[in-house]
Amino acid sequence: MRRNQSGQSLVELGIVVALFITITLGAVEFGYAFMALHIITHASSVGARYASALDVVGSRGTCGVITAAGQSQVQGRVTSQIGGVVNVTNVAVTQTPPPAAVTPPTPCPTFTEIPTVTVTVTGSIPYLFGLLGSGALSFTRAQTFRDEGRF
């Protein structure tokens, strides 16, 4: 009986090693995606906090409207927090309720709800090993803070 089993241990070892490597690479891939999503969530939170307290000259218009320069500053803050970990396609800054653009001396309208600012980050996380294909994992993360710059 023993002579018909030659090489069986080697085949079993090959199967076990291939399975172990696949599971290990999958765990590393999952860990990287989890870490990247955590960094993105933190960066969107930093951007929303920065936008909510934005009080730099030229970054706010009348009635607290965040100007294009202010949005650019928020986008720069978010992308610097993310670094090169993921591919960011868009960083959007949204004020709720939408601020009214009035010209002085017209007074700014009063709010019936608490004004907020939301920073939404979208993009994709490239796969490290290509176990799930050659594409990327798409993401969208949004954080909302009270808009302290509105008056």
C-alpha cells in the first residue's frame, strides 16, 4: 500500500500553502481597505471641522457663505490629511440650509434650523494584490458639523 502514496504529502503541502497564502493576502487586503477608510473618515471629519470654523479673510462671503477660496482651503486640508493612500475624485462642501446671498445693507435672514456644513469625500481605494480583480473599491464618506461661521 505504501508505494501508491508517493508524493501525496507534497501535493497536500502545496494545497495548504496556496490556501494559507491566499487567506493571508486577503487579510492584508482587508486590513488595508479598513485602514484607508478610517483615514478617509478622519480626513472628512477634519475638513468639516475646518469648514465649520472657517474664518480666514476671503473664505466667507456675506451671511457666512463659504466662497470658492474657502472651499479650496477645505479641499486642500482634506487631501493633505489623506495623502497618497487613496485616489480622491471629489471633495464637496455643502452648507445646510443654503445661505442666502444678499448685498449689504440687506440683513441676513434668520435661521429656523441649526446651520450645518457637510464635507463629502468620494474616490476609490486600489486593490493591493488584485485578488478581487483589477478594479478598485469605491467609497463615499461624509461628515457634518454645526456651521459656526454663519451669523
